[in-house]
Amino acid sequence: MYDKSKELFERAQRSIPGGVNSPVRAFKSVGGTPLFIQKAKGAYMYDADGNQYIDYIASWGPMILGHAHEPIVKAIQEKAVDSTSFGAPTELEIEMAELILSMVPNVDMIRMVSSGTEACMSAVRLARGYTGKNKIIKFEGHYHGHADSFLVKAGSGVATFNIQTVPGVTAGVANDTLTAAYNDLDAVKKLAAEHKGEIAAIIVEPVAGNMGCVLPEPGFHEGLRKLCDEEGIVFIFDEVMTGFRLAPGGAQELLGIKADLVTYGKVIGGGMPVGAFGGKKEIMQHIAPLGNVYQAGTLSGNPIAMIAGFTLLTELKNSPSIYKELEEKTIYLRDGLNEVLKAWGQPYIINKLGSMISIHFSNHPVVDFATAASANNDLFKKYFHAMLKRGIYLPPSAFESWFLNNALTYEDLDKTIAATEESLQELK
């Protein structure tokens, strides 16, 4: 069934570390051979062996309208004729910035970069330069890219591989990164008191997506916002996953919280490698060439990435009903999975917000990394492969959110629910 993928993986391991260019793709968390994807269209992906899958990764979020969305493909094709890169300013970059500012509350200026990692790294550097302080607070299980300061108790691939101490991250960098459990406001207040006057920023995934989908407890973000105001700390929302997915204005809009800086990726490139960070003019004007906080990128604002993102965001802005449709589909999936899992009779938790959802085989609520890690993740591995066998492609780790795309039909959702029922019977 996966002969070509197995052959490609063996070949890849001879020239690429681990055979993959991003660790979570290696399937080490779930076992087996990673699938090599040949093409995708709408809600479906096709592997090198020709197998079709209903996709719940959506390229880790950006394919919100489905794969190979025709207006985006057409826009890329037309723009590529003018060249794939200039390394010089274009009017399209201005149009993209203006579009984002028109959709997102509380963002006055925005700087394009080429990845979510770059966006988060740059936002933290800016916060440090703006405040003159060095330390940051992040949350256990939250992943903000692979920059050194973010790899302390990180989620996503680091959690998947159970890497607690990352070689290459110096003690000095680690000492400047303070960590607390997500949803534990008292722990954050304690850190702020112990390091009073030293903390430049608090960075948070407003809705965690790198330890499964984990929602903020009521009052948590409001408490962080208040603390940042009181202590002169820059409050950073990492919206690489949630930006333009949970609402046109992202988590800031949905949760009614105003961050000082916001980072983006994934969706704003329509699947192309792209990222951005933005926020209050008072802070953003400290970035070079306006200020002395240096940040640069030869391919930032790449025209192909910009036209893909501009086309996608324009459609999301002009058709806000997409968010309602996605919400309804996600509720339908959650309710169907609930019914099947309840009948199965084993402990489970389903976390959901907007079009992000995850199943945790746990007998207690999953509210932070510790509770996510203590779920029965060995059972998830078996569930993953049982679903894959039935043509359902889930994230290959219990520590990742599922992402729905609007190309999914209710027939696809019914197939997913039925596949879960069959898979659970197989696992009994």
C-alpha cells in the first residue's frame, strides 16, 4: 500500500538527516514510514503510491480554503511570469500590508518575513530592544519556531521527540527564557515578581496548537494583558496558527484581547513560505531602518508569496461566511466524534475552537502541556494508523492540532466519523 513511500524514505535518508526536512514529518511519534505526498486538491491529498486521503493537516493550517485553490494557483502563475523574486520593494507589499491592517485590530504597522520562526524571533528581539530588558516568559508546550530562546520546554516537534534540553542552546539563552504552565496565571505573576524589571516580553499561542488544540481558560489572557500593562512588558500573540483562521482578525478579534505585537505565518502566504510581525507604531518604529533594532530578510515580501497571501486574505475578507461554514463543519465533526467515542466507552477529551480541534485519550481535561503529555498517547499512535489505513490523514503526533479546510464536504466528515468508529472497534 505504501511501497513507493517506503522506497522514497529509504532513499531520502541517504542524503537528508532523518530523511525529512522537518522532524515531525518523520512519523517517529506514531511509528511507521512517512508518506511522500505527490499532489493535493481541495480536501484531498494523494501519496506517491496513488492513495487518496481526507486531509486534516491543511499544510499545518494555511490551506483554509483547500489545496490548489484555483484563484490562488492562477494568481501565482500570472505573477511568476514577472519573475519569482526581485530583492527590491514592490507595490504588492504595500497592498498586502494595507490589507492585513484593514483586517486585524490593534496593528498599526507590519513587517514581512519568510517564516513563522523569523516572525517570532524578530518580535522578541524588538521587544528586548524596545524595553531594554532581556528576559522573556513563554509557556510549556508552546512552540514559536526553532530560534534558540524558544526551544526551552517547547511543544510541537520538540514535545513529539521528548527533547527536553536542546544541544546548541547556550545556558545564557536558556536562563533568559522563563517558562510557566499554560493557563496558570499565578505562576506567571510569580515569575514577574521574582524577576521584576527584567522581563521584556510574554509570548503566548493564544490558542495552543502545538500540544494538541488547548484553549485558554476564562480570564487567562485578560490577566496576562493586565500584568503586562502593570509591569511594562510587551505582550506578544503568536498567531502563526490562529491568525486569519479563527476569525478575519485572528485570535485578537475572537478573544477580544489586544496584544502589543502579533506574529503571523502560514495562512498569510496561502501555503507559500512566509511570515510577518506587526503591532503598535510606538513599538514597530524601533525596527531598522526607522530605529536601531536590526531585522532583515533578502526574500522578505517575495512577490509569489505576497500574491498567494493577498489572494487568500482578500477572499477571506470579502466572504466572512467562510468562518461560519468552517465553524459549523467543525461542530458537526466534533459532535459525530463525540457520539462514537462515547459509545466506545474509554476516556477521551475533545478540545475545539473555531476550525481547530483535537482528540486526547485522557480521563481529565487537557488544559496545559502536562495534561496533554499525560494522556494515553500510545493509543493515539494506534488510532492514527487505523485512520490512515481508512484514508484519513491526521497530524502524525498527539501534540498537534487538526485543521479543517472549507473544501471538506459533509460526506467527508461522515467518512471521518465512520472511520473513527471502525478504528476504535479495531483497537478494542
